[in-house]
Amino acid sequence: MCDARPSAPADAEARRAIAPVICYPVDTLPAAPMALYSAAREGLLLVDTVTAPARDAATFTVPAGHFCRIVSVDGPQVGDLNLWNANDLSERFFSGKTRALHGTHVTTGDRLWSNLPHLRPMATVTHDTLGWYGIDGYGGSVHDVIGTRCDPYTNNLLSGGQYHHCCHSNLTRALADHTGLPLDQAELHVHDVLNVFMCTGFTRDTGQYFMKASPVRPGDYFEFFAEIDLLGALSACPGGDCSSEHSSDTAACHRLEIQILKPASGALQGWQAPAANGYDRSHGR
Ligand SMILES: [Zn+2]
């Protein structure tokens, strides 16, 4: 597969021993008003419920200033989440920069950032019943922003065949149904996901992406606050709890419930939607 490893220089150990520095310390990011969100959570009113059927996806909208919960209902199940600005599909969730800022997995207090040139918080994670999990002995954790979404193209390369219920296709059909766009155009808006409830990491010896059975149980939920008007799509992954395989009909799969919740009037006194990013976009010209 690859050439033999080149011989190490004499100072190899010294080079390896250099301590890492955090690429993006987040202490200078505008702080999320978590105390305000926490108080607003006390008086939430359920205004809409949407179901993502097993091995399929559903779209939902969350007005700015509302909360959204993704709830495990019937059994352990992983969900692949896409988010767009409801008024402009070109602004969408940026898993790569969210990962660079907050780490490989997200939990309460982390923000879900939009793509360039927008780069502003689309949502803030406000509650995570799996927040107890932490990082396990394999380096695994939940709610990752390292996976992409299972897709029929990778499946075709690895295994051959035409499987139509990968999260990529589920999200594509759901977005096409919501927007009226033809499938091939809707597909271009589908992007790298937040893997809600999925337990993943990288193997220590080979650095490969791994998954393991999700610790999620019925009643667990992942909750976020919409900083802007959001259009979301959630796919109940054909991998089920992702303990064995995805991209097939083999795994036991369950529906996921999406709840939209509205805070009591006045509960968000002083809150403002995030402004556009402050970079002037002149790029040195
Ligand atoms: Zn999937």
C-alpha cells in the first residue's frame, strides 16, 4: 500500500516530544449567554413534533430564539443532522470549523458554526443527556463532527451495489421534498453532518475512524438553541446504533423524534441573533 517508513533522524524523539498547542483557543470567542438559555429552558412550550422514520430523514424548521430537541424514542439510534439558514441555503453547518474550535465531539455550551464567508453561530448546544459519557478508554465520545455521513458513493467503492437509504440519500430526498428542488440540485446542498448520538473516535494505533455502539437510550435527548432561523434535516441512519455496519438494511433501526420548543415571552430579554462575521472580505485587494 505505501512505501516502507523512512529511517528516523537522530533527533526523532526530541522532535516527537515537542508539546502541542491548541490551534484555536476559544476564550476570545463571543461567549454564549448560557445562564439566559438555562433560565429560558424552564418555561418551554412544545410547538411542533416531527418524526424521522427509521432509515429515512425528515426536515424541520426552528425559528430563531426557539429550542430544538432530538429525542431517542424506541431504541438506540444515531441521527445525521444537517442545518441551513432557513432564508438562505448557501449558509450551512460547517462541521470542520466546529471541530477545529470545539473538538471532535460537541456537548452543552459548544456552538454549531456556519460555513465561510458567514462563520457565525447557527445554534448553541443547551442540553445533552449523554454529557456524562466523556471520552472512553478507546478515545470514543458521542455527537461527533468528524464523520461525514454514510453515502452511496463510498458504499459503491467499498462494497459495490446501489444502496439508497444511506444518510446522504435520505437527506437529499428530504431536502428535495421540502424545497421542491430536483434531487440532483438538492443533493448539492447536503453537507457534512453532526452525528447526533453516534459514538466515534480514531484508533490510537492506525488513526482510523471508528464507531461503536451508541450509549443512547430511549428518553435521551440532544438540545440546541436556534441563533438564526434554521431549516434542519435529520436522517435516522441505517446503521441504527452503529455497533456493526451502516449502508445496508442489516442493523436494527428506530425512528427519532424532533421537538421544537418555544420559550415563554420575555424569557430571552437582551438576546440578539449573531451579527454577520466582521471580516471585510477584501482578501488583501
Ligand atoms: Zn448514516
